[in-house]
Amino acid sequence: MEAVEASRPFRIATLSLRKPMDYTRRELMVIAAAREIRDGERVFVGMRLPLLGFAVAKELHAPNAIGIFESGVLRDWPALEPIFTMSDPPNVAGALFCCGLIEVMSLLQSGRVEMGFIGGAEVDCHGNLNTHWVGDDGRRLRLPGSGGAADIATLAGRCVIIMNHERRRFVPRVQYVTSPGYGDGAGWRERHGLPGGGPSRTISSLGIFSFDPVTREMQIESYHPGVTVQEIRDETDWPLKVAPDVTETPEPSRDEILAVRKYDPEGVWTS
Amino acid sequence: MPKLRGLREAIAEEIEDGMSVFMGAALESLIPFAAGYEIIRQRKRDLTLMTTISDMQFDQLIGADCVSRVCGAWVGNVAAGLGHNYRRAVERREPAPLAVENHSNFSMALGLKAAAMGVPFLPTRTLMGSDFREEASFADVACPFTDENLLAVRAVKPDVAILHVQRADEEGNAHVWGNLGVTQDAAMAAGKVVLTCEEIVPHEVILSDPNRTLVPGFLVAAVACVPLGSHPSPTQGYSRRDDDFYFDYHAQSRDRAGFDEWLERWVLGVDGHDGYVERLGGERVARLKPDGDHMAAPVSYGY
């Protein structure tokens, strides 16, 4: 039926300007995000890098994943053009399901969303995130607030945290818990009645981090190519532990890089 | 009083100082920016603004000193970053102190739904363990059947919800499509609804597709025909998002003087919404038109 077909093809990147194997750190973060999405999963996508990660996963290894947007959109294929917000018209046209926020949050609360991406201004050693305020009482900086992040952190089957790695952002304990991770450690989520599984990984600009299954403390799982464990520790404001089988983050494949550039042809999010 | 009015009259007659006003119900699209600008021009004061995500609009109203309280999940500029006026108001009480009541998107939606349903609260599993659950909108509640511990979200009942929609008839029966956010919940929860719309259509057009009707028009107090009334936010099928407008605002509002200049250029120094569209210029407006139709297949309500 002609009426329901896409009206425009994707814009394809001009690849001649950039060598395919010269990838940026942000492109690697997008690819790492894509690798977290398993085929058939329902994923709260969010914006920017995870949004691109969803497109890359759909393109390569997770063709049956469903992207969920809290404005009330479910998609079984990526947006028709690059977008700045989840409510942009190219993210609505050709969607699988348009509805209200209550409906998508109900899918989340009833345990039917396997994964969600979240970020914040601060993250701590137990994966708690703060997007409310930072600074001391003399000079507080007010941040935008939760949006849907606290809901995703509480309710999603698992969460993947994605953010820039800076010492002022990776703190021992966040000043305010907007989006809870593992609280103060083992057993905290269970004690407080959080139904979701909590953060499974953190993807930063320097490496990928898992959470110790016993203590629930963040640990280095892999360091990005060109980054050392010491550099990561220097940019982290607590004595960060190292997973026993720590390794280098696998280099992106040519297919992965090309997929990122198909959806961010001008490098708006990844340059 | 007829429901169909000009934007100026609708805001003058329906919005009073001190009211609680819900806007931004669809999240980043269908934001009633034109209505917000008119609130600024008419120097409404002491408003409580309510929302899930307020993309830039609340920052403008806060900077223009119309607001004493914000109740919502997110205040800033979605594509560009923090809201400078929001920060100045919370951190330095400029231009005036601002009280903030924190929600998440889901808790705000549940608060509206409770009010829409006529119950004092709704239970949820969200926000367990978040620091802002300590605020007055939330309380622990035990399930009377299983004894399970849940969070109660207090009903949120705005005095008025201002919504931008694609089309409406003269009685305020409106069609809206695309992502809905909390649009319907806000309309059902509010004491009254004020609509702006891209076009006024005959009643028969509304009746032709009742699944697309937002709420029955008897909940609507006023409707104004305001094409491009969501600019710079998008209206599916009518206008694209004007991304540059958000980035320019973000840069200009970085200091107070820059914001005052922005306000003069785009709000106070233009003659209503028509003057605003004129200032945008024909070329910019043409660029915001969708590149083509993306028509839905028609449905039959045959009987």
C-alpha cells in the first residue's frame, strides 16, 4: 500500500572525507551502546548516542529490536532522518505505535522492557546518577531534573549508563540520587523494592565498566584502544577496581563504523 | 462567550495571575509557544507552571518573570542543554525566586491520571530509592490486598491546560496525532482546556474520525486558530522543528542582557503572533513546511 511506505530514503554519508577505520571516541561509544542491544529486545532508547546505537544495532545484529520513546512512540526501524528530539516528526512518521506516556511507562512498569539507556551529570561507584543539582550550598548548579530517567533506572530489566568520563562526573557518592543504581551496594535495590535489575554496564568515553556481582561496585571491564587503566583511574574520583579479566574494548568493525555514519552522516553527535 | 476567539482574547480571558498552567504535554512537539509568548506580553504573574518536559518554553516564561513555581520532571533546552533563566532563578533568585516541585515523567503522568480519574492518588513502583520521592507529592502506601509496599503519587490538578493541536472545530473538539505524551491526561485533569490549533475545521471533519478526538469539546473553554502556534517546536504534518531557533536562544540567553534582547526581538517587540511569524520571514517559514505528505491509509467507520 503506497500510503504507508516511507516518503524519503535515508541520507547516505559522504564517506570519502573520512577514512572508515579512523573512528572517533564517540563513534566507539555508539558502537559499544549498539553491542548492548540484543535481538528482539524492547529498549528505552533516549537521545543522542544511544539513539544512534539503536540504529546501528537494528542495522547489524538486532533487526527485531523495538525502540521505545517516552513521548509515546515505538519504532521497529530507525527514524527517517537525523533528529534532535524524540518527538521530531521523522521519528513519528512510520512508527509502529504512537500513544501516550502512560502507555510506554506501563510497558516498563509491567516488566516488558528489557533495557534502557540513561545518563547524568554525575555517576557514583554504585551506578547511581544525579541530574538534579551539583555543587555545595554556597554555589549550587541547578540541572534539568529526571525527565524519564528515574523511571527507567527504577523499572527497566537492566540499564546501560552512557556518559563522558571526567573526574568531576565520576564521584564516590552522588550528591542527589535522581536515577538509582545499586544505592549503597549489595541488597539495596531489593530492600527498597525496586523492580528493575539495575545498571548492567557503564559506557564512558574512556572505557566500559561492569558491576561486581557481589558488591555491586563499578569496575573496569575494558579500556578503549589508546587509553590506559591508569588514565581511567586518574579521571575517576574513587579507587576504581579492575575486573579480573580486564581487556581492551574490541575495535569497531568496518560495518559498525559505516552504520554509525549512515545515521550521523555529518558527525553531529559523533565528531 | 463563544469558544472560538483570537489568541490575545483567549489568554486575556482565561489565564489569571496565580493560576497553575500545564503546558508541554506532548513533550518536545506541539508545545504551545505562541500562547506562552502571549502570556509574557500580557505580563501574567505568579503562575505555577506544570509539565513533564519543558523544552525551552518554561525558561522563557521564568526569565520574563511570569512564574513563581514550577512543578515538573525536566526544565531546560532539550537539544542545547541547560536553561539559563531557570538556573538564574533557582541559583540566584533572578529575576525572582522560583520554587521547584520535582517529578519524573511517569509520576507526573500518574498525578494527572489520578486527577483525570477523580481519585486522590495512584500507586506505582517507580521512583523507589530516588531522593525526590521524599517530596510532598509522594508517600509510601501498602497494597490492601498483598501488603506490598508501593509509592503513592498525589493527584495533579492544573487550573488550566494549554495545548496545541492540529485541528479543531469551533466548539473545541480537537483532532491530534503523533506522540501524545500526557496530552489527554492533562486535558482530562485540568479545570479547563485552552487550545491553539493549526486550522479550524467543520464539525463533520471531527465526527469523521472520532478515535482521533482528544477530549470532548465540553471540557474546552477556548480555542484559537494559530497556524505555526507551536513554533519552534514541530506539529506533525504541519511544521518541522526549527532547531536553529533553540540553539540561538540558548546562546543569546546565556546572560540576562542577551535574554532581554531576545525577548524584545521575538516577543515584546512584535505585534502578537502575526508579527512573530512576519519576523520569522517567508523563507524560514517555507523551510519549516514538511517535505511532503506522509498520508495514513483511510479507515472506514461503515456500519
